[in-house]
Amino acid sequence: MLRTHTCGELRIDNVNNEVTLSGWVQKIRDKGGLMWIDLRDRYGVTQLTLEEGRTPEQALKTARELGREFVISVKGKVIERYSKNDKIPTGEVEIDVQEINIQNASKTPPFVIEDETDGGEDLRMKYRYLDLRRGEVRRKLELRSKMANAIRNFLSDQEFIEVETPVLIKSTPEGARDFVVPSRMNPGEFYALPQSPQTFKQLLMVSGFDRYFQIVKCFRDEDLRADRQPEFTQIDCEMSFVERDDVLDTFEGMTRHLFKSIKGVELGEFPRMEYAEAMSKYGSDKPDVRFGMEFVELNDVAQNKGFNVFDQAELVVGICAKGCAEYTRKQLDALTDFVKRPQVGAKGLVYVKCNADGTFKSSVDKFYSQEDLKAWAEKAGAEAGDLMLVLSGATNTTRKQMNELRLHMGKELGLRKKDEFKPLWVVNFPLLEWDEETERFHAMHHPFTSPLKEDIAKLDTAPGEVRANAYDLVINGVEIGGGSIRIHDKATQALMFKHLGFTPEEAKAQFGFLMDAFEYGAPPHGGIAFGFDRLCAMFGGSDSIRDYIAFPKNTSGRDVMIDSPSVVNNAQLDELGIRLKED
Ligand code: ASP
């Protein structure tokens, strides 16, 4: 028998038991006559003890040959520890070793395999299998597994059927570039990896499956911003005979269940906010509503007083930072530098201090009287002791800049608390988004999203104003999920493709299968997909999704452990009928 117990199992009640443990040597302390070894497996660490005169010679000899990360099995007796370690569950006992068998030797690992490690990110990724031995890393994947189980149970209980959809599919325009896979059997033709199973889940609704889900890999060939992965996991769901609120209620329920069962956090009702309101109040379609500091539009009180910058601006907008009137010159300069950073891109920042004595001090005193500034303060709900920060310019850009400043202030003032969770549904996104580069409209969500009924007439006259029956779930300023009620009739789907610039032939070539299916009795349907990696990261209290993926890729899309992507040999290319371009 290679083990009677795991390395995380033995307690004081086991004293005098004869046991066999197996695991990895984490640490060896050799004090001459006395020796301790920390033995680790997935479940914990148990201390082994050996002593000259007490421990059999053979065992002592073998112990002296050990190095870090050797795999061993030991036989011995559980004894009470003299100096106890209350930091680990096995800390009251140790094993008085009788016999050691080396199962496998190990080279000295390139970094320390403990929660606190000296290994940098690159090195840990190259030896990810060693990194995964660290408790801290493994616990993240344990959380992920627990969440996947909770999701499966919850959705199965609600009659959702888990269906696997194909990975080798056909290119679908969902905003990102497809990964393509050449087909040996069909030379010159390519599969695409799914950006999501969108059309398949809709087809399953046509098939009458009624409720579908899948925890599924999706692939997008995008430039990888800090927290993106080319392959990631979605909790993908679709429901038939539903309206928007049916979908939102169901997934609000799932989210609440997860928070309760996994984190012990009770979430209340999720507020629902129009996209347009989110943009005007927070300058973002994923506002962090853990704190207020809502935008206040100041055009009517700030314009036409001779300050050219504001007079020329489409939008003058402010936020009120409570209790910040005492900010020093240095702090205000730092805020100005913040908004002027290229990533934010504002030209400058106007401030108004609401002094304790009821007077105002601003960076634009030259143009505005105390009365004027009082009117701003009233509008912004700023009181004595508060600081107003004001930006101006074109509406959309200024809102984006103010969003950055608001989030920055929220962080500075400690208002974005890690242990507080504020969910929000953002609804009624625009259906179409104008793309300056290609000079045409793109679907903001995807081409299968239904317009709001009352807006359909505007498709021909003011396409940019048409709202979609689409929704995102946002928690603490992070987009956790998104979906929509779908188009389920051929005529509307064809109209949508037309507005996206497809000729009827192009639409047929790409989506004929879906449009055909819509002619055989497609039920009204809608759905949602959650970013599972991100949800796990949020539950684990981390900003990085990479930590929650067993074998992630780096920011260049490379797996540095298996060294992929990599070249393939000429024979493989020949077989695929592919010739590489020569530079
Ligand atoms: N397929 C969509 C996405 O990946 C989600 C949905 O509409 O259900 O964003």
C-alpha cells in the first residue's frame, strides 16, 4: 500500500497509529542527529521526524539522500509534536519514521514550491506543472472546480440540458478574429474555432431543447490586453419562450446562489439600468456602483460665462469627491497629471474646492464668481468640505475620461471595497455601432440580437439610435456576462444582415443554415453567456483570470511550457496543401 492517509489528514486522535504516507519532500531540516522533513501532497503537509539512535539506520541513510521534490513513501508511527504548529491542521502531530522508500528522485526545482515563492511569472509558467504544486495556485483551481459543480447543479435543477457543441465550425462574425484550422480532407478549406457556440445554441432552441447550457471553451484571436486569453471558458446558456426578464431573473438566481453557496455572501435584488443612463451617469457600460460619485452635467451653469474652453465644449461634466476640499496643490496636480496621461487623454482638469466656511476656491476663479460656483455646487450636491472635479469636451470622449477619473478617485478614497459586491444589469444597449475604420455599422452584441420592438421602425431612418434587447451583468465594474433576446424570424434576421452591410447572397452563404432553420418553427428565445474565468477570479478576489486557468497563455498568446504555437514540418504542410509565404 502506498498510503494509508493523505498528508493533510492526521490529527492528535491518530497518535500511535501506524501509517504510510506518500508525497513530495517540501523541506528538509537536518540538525545533525535530528532531522525533520515536510512531506506535501494535494491535501496538506505532514512533518516527519528522524533521530539518530531512535530511527532505523536504513531510514536515516535514505533520508540523507533526499532532496526537495523527491517523491517518497514513508512508514511510521504518529506521535504528538513537542513544539506544535497551529498554522497547519496536521500541526499537532508528526511521524516517527521507520522506513523510507524513494519513489522518484527530483532535480532541484527552479523555484521554491511554497505559497511564498521566489519564482517570477515567466519561470513559473515555463514550469507550470511545478507551479501548480503550490497550495496557493491549486486552491484557485479547486475554487474553479467547485464553482463549475455548483453551476451544473443549479442549472440542471432548473431543467437546463448540458449539450456539447462542435469545436470545428465555420467562421461567424462576433466581433473578433477567428482562429482557423485547415482541413486535410477538404484542401483549401478551413474550419474556424467557435468564438462562442452562439448559432448552435439557437439551433438547439429550434430543436425544442428549451433550456441549454454548456461550460465551454471559446476562442478569439484578439490582441491580448492584460486580462484576456485567446481561449477562455463561458457558461453558455439559452432558453426558449422567454422574454428579457425571464432570462435576467433566472441568471440573477444563479449568481445569487453562487455567491451564497460559495462565498457566503447574500446579494439583494439586482438593479436594472438603461445603457443610456449608465453612460450619462458613469461614462461606462459597466459602472462600478459600489460607490456613488455620479456625473453631473454642468453645461447650463458653466457655459456662457466667458470661459472659452467650456463654451466650446459639447459636454461640461463634474463629479463630487466627498470630503476632499483639503486636497493639496500636489494632490490636485497629481489628478491633473492622471487625466492628462495618454491612456485618459484629457487636456486639463478644473477643480472647485467647497471650503468649510462656505466659500469656493477654483482653478477657474478668473471666469466664475462665488455665486456661479455655488450654482455648480448645488447642482452637484457638493457641500462644504467637498471637492468638485470637472472635465469638458466632446460628449463621448469626455464621459470616458470622467469614468477613468471617477474610478481613480473611488480607488484613492477606498470606496472600491474588495469584500463588497454590487451587481447591476445594464439593459437596452445600442443595436448597432458605427465603425469609423470600415465606415459601416457593426452589431454591438452580435447579429442575432433582437432590436427592441418599438425601435425597429428607426432601423431605416436612424439606425444608430435603435436599441437592442441586450443585457450585461456587471459586478463591481466588471462585465461578468452578456446576452440578448434573439431574432427568431427570417425576415428580421435578413433585415439585420442588410443593415450590417451583407448582400442577401453573403448572408445566405454565411448564415443560410440559421435562416433556413428559422423557417421550420423557431420559438422565441434568448440567452446569456458568463465569462467563467473572470467569475472565478472575482470569487477568488483576484484581478487576473490567468491565475484561474490551469495552463494559461502569456500576453503574446504563447504557451511557454509546451512552446506553442510552433512550426509544423513540410510534410504536414504539404498534406494540408499549404505553402508558407516567403519574406
Ligand atoms: N454568444 C454571446 C457572447 O459570447 C453571448 C450570448 O449572446 O449569449 O458574448
